[in-house]
Amino acid sequence: MTHHDSVRAQLQALEALLRDHQLWQETAPQPNAFESTQPFCMDTLEPFEWLQWVLIPRMHALIDGGHPLPNGFAIAPYYEMALDAAHPARSVVLAELLALDALFGDPL
């Protein structure tokens, strides 16, 4: 399995988890929500919206285009802070994000 394949599989697992927990939306946010200059569009999107409408599609676009994937980034630390500790899906979402982050450590 290539690095791209591993990342795609993890993105698909994250999407399935969001769907299973009814966190997947059928309707996209308004276009101006994507114009934010804040990291993770934190001022215009909810954390789960950013995963669905920004991270997952952009990563799939990189993979589909055969482009290099980023190295050395981590999104789980933001989600540890952004998600309410009482959210019922918090621990499983964080586990999936940590698994995704692990794929972007040192270049493979």
C-alpha cells in the first residue's frame, strides 16, 4: 500500500466515522464561510464542518492529482482543544485524527 493509499484509507475511515455519528452534513456551508483567514476557519465553521468541507476534499484532491502530500502537520492537537470534552464522539474522532496525523510525520 502506498502512502497515498494509506492516507486515502484513513480519510475514508474518518468520513465513515463522521457519518456513523450523524456529524456529516448534506448541505455545504455558505461560500463566504470558506473565506476565513483563521486556521481551520475557526471563526466561520464548526470543527466537524472543517473536516468535511475542507480537509477531506482537499486531501482527496491532492491524492487524485498525484500531488505530493504535506509532511509534519498535525490536526489532532487543535481538535483536542476545539471539541467539547463531553461530546459523545470526541474520543473516537480524536483517535482517527491521531491515526491520520501519524501518516504525516517524517517523510516515508
